[in-house]
Amino acid sequence: MEIAIIDNYIGGEWKTPVSGRRKPGYNPARSSEIVGQAPDSDREDLGVAVASAEAARHAWRKLTGAQRGALLFKAADLLESRMEEIGRAMTLEMGKTLGEAKGETARGAAILRYYAGEGMRPVGEVIPATDAEALMFTTRSPLGVVGIITPWNFPVAIPVWKMAPALIYGNTVVWKPAAETAVTASLVMACFHEAGFPAGVVNMVIGDGAVIGQGIAEHPDIHGVTFTGSGAVGKRVGQLALARGAKYQLEMGGKNPIIIAADADLDLAVDATISGGLRSTGQKCTATSRVIVVRDVYDAFRTKLLEKVKTLRVGDGLNADTWLGPCANRKQYDTVLHYIRKGKEEGAELLIGGDRPADSALADGFFVTPAVFDRVTPRMSIAREEIFGPVLALIEARDLDEAIEFANDSEYGLSASLYTRNIGNALKFVQETDAGLVRVNAETAGVELQAPFGGMKGSSSHSREQGQAAIEFYTSVKTVFVKP
């Protein structure tokens, strides 16, 4: 296959990194196969990108919301028209099945269209003044230059749900995508370029997180930083931004529980557990990780779950019959195997999976068969630490009260789900669960683009992304008092 040579996108032009260095990106299904060569940028590249964004922001903010929205609509059309190409690149770079990759690309187009429409919505309100001759109202001002740092697991949806609101509300953008998905990122950026965004409004710099990511957090001309990734890195980004007074927004993962009540429809609950926990090879921040089952139905649920897991086909995401692709890279593959070993060492019982597939054709990839652990206690590592892989931990609870107690016993609080037929159970769960997204009779891994998204506790900085809530981060309220 042809190896893609990727450049940065700065000031409306594709530019090679100043250093001239590039790093290869590999296909996780065939780890010796190079997919692309990504820029290994340094602070000089970042500085040029920030300067371009700073120079462009004053003219960009003067455009009307409708004018900015028209460009987002064009980008959406381009993204949608290239769904096959972008989806294929995503599968080659990080292993997600082609169907999921195309679905994510379509979601990106939908997000762009949603925020394009936001350009025509109200941004303030009239407030009664104590002076009868005065008019007092609020409006909103963009932050200025926004730095965007995104991960490899959703290389279209996450960048788009950050860039689209930043742009529609009048900010300019410097985006650092994950180097592992540089080809996908360049195809997304090409859609913005061809849509006709003015030079400097959208910029992309690819490089090491310790260089470009930290540089974004520290740069004095970046007025807001939005980050999705690991907790340790996110906290560091937040500290650096706070130290210089920049606004920041962090989304840092989860250890998401699904609770199976005694009255649940077990077949639906099994389907939701598998889809929420194992689709995308478990590499979602909202993926189901802890499966907390009330004692009365524990054995029946476990039997049904194992029967279904046995049918899942592991393989190359480009193959139509593949349900579960590889881990995205060697580091993630090694992490998953580490936790599988740790689960067994701490006394959990591995019921199924957790090893390489028998198919010799998959020997060169980062494949792991989906693992289900039994006899897991809430204090075990596999019940507390984010694995980000196809591993389910079954935890038995005495009743719903204990199940909710177990669900809340976590440093994370991103998403949680309950399966029940009882409205009282549902209301109790909604009221008592410490998570930013709670779902009843639905999997943990569903995020609606028009609704606020974010976590509690260690899962986020307590801000919210997506929907109309996004305006709170990307703008500041300005109160206006006018008197003749």
C-alpha cells in the first residue's frame, strides 16, 4: 500500500515540520505495515501556528454567526462525501471496524451541521435595569485562540465536537491530533481547507504530547485549552493552563458501571453490556468496564453473557465479518495484557478470552480475544483502574442499594447504566449515581451530540462539551449597559 506523507496545516497551507523529522504510524492489524509518516514537530512549528491563529482571530470574530455557519456546512458536506476514504484510513491507523469508522465520520458531519445552526441562535438576554432610561443586556465574546488536544480513539468525532463550537462562537483553533491517527486527521483538516476557512482560522500541528501538547498548555497566546485523554496528562494540562490564567476543559476517562437489577430483561442487558464494553475493542472513555449484577440473576446473566461473547469474531477491521478489531497500538495492547495478568494474580477468575486469537493470520497484529472475569471484588485493580480494552469485570451485589454503592466506589464518574423494569429503581439510580451521564435500559457508551457531555469526580474538570452547553466554555459573558 502507498504510505501517506503527512504535513502540518498552518496559516491555510500544508507545511513540513521545521525539523524535517517524521515518525511512522503502523497498522495495528499488521504491526509491520507502515500506514503514514507523521510530522515530529517542535515548539517552533507550534509558535508559527499560534501566530497564524492570533492574526486571524480578529477578522474571524467580526463575521456573523451565519457566515461562520455557512463554512461549517460546507465542511460537513465534504466530510460526509469522503466517509469511505476517511473511515478506511481510521481503520488502518487504529483498528476500529470499517462500519464503526464510517459511522463516526458521519457523526462528525452531523456535529458540524448542528453547530453551523448554532450560529443563528440567541447568545444573550435583556435584563431589567434599575435606571428606567437604560438598556442592559448580555452578549458573549469568544475566548480568542483555542488549543485543542485530542486522542486516537475517536479521531474524527472528538476533534470535530471541539473544533465546531470553538469556530462557530468566533474563536480560532490550533489542533494537536494524536500522531497515531495522523492520516485521518489530515483528511479531516483537508475538509476544512477545501470548505474555504480563512487562512489561520484552523491550524493543525502534529507532534509529541510532551512537546506540542505541553506547548499548547503553556503558550501565552492560547486563551483556552480543551483536552481529552488520560487523567495524568489531563491534570498536567490543567495545572499549566491554570498557572497562566487560561481557561481549560478536561475529559479524562472513566471506569463505567452497568447495573443489572433483579427485574432486568437479561437478553437486552447482555446485548448492552457487550456493545458498551467490547465494541471498538473497549477503547472508549464511556465503555462499560464494571458489570455489577444483583445476586438473584447473577448466574443466569453470566451464562447468557458468555454464550454471546463466544460468538464475537476478532479480526482485521476492514473485513466485513469482523466484530472486534485489534488494540490500537502496542502500548495499549501491552496494557490490556498487563491487566489480564493482574486480574488473575489478584484472585479473579478468567472465564473466557484474554489471549491471542488462534488464527495465524492475526499473529502480526495487536489482537486480544474479549475477556470476561468472574469473582471480581470492588477493590481489585481490574475493578478500579481504567484498562481501555476488551475486558469485562463481573461483580456480584446483594441488591440494588449495594450495586449503586459499588458503582459509586470509584475515582471516576463519567457514565453509568442500569437495566430494570421498575420505575422506582430507575429514579433511585438516576438520583444516587455519581456520573455525568446516566442511562436507563441503554448501554453506557452512548453520547448524543445535542446533549451536554462530561463527567464527575476524576473524569473531568466538571465542564461540559457538546450541545448548547459548549457555549459556556468557548465564550465569556459580557454584560452591556447602555444609556442615552
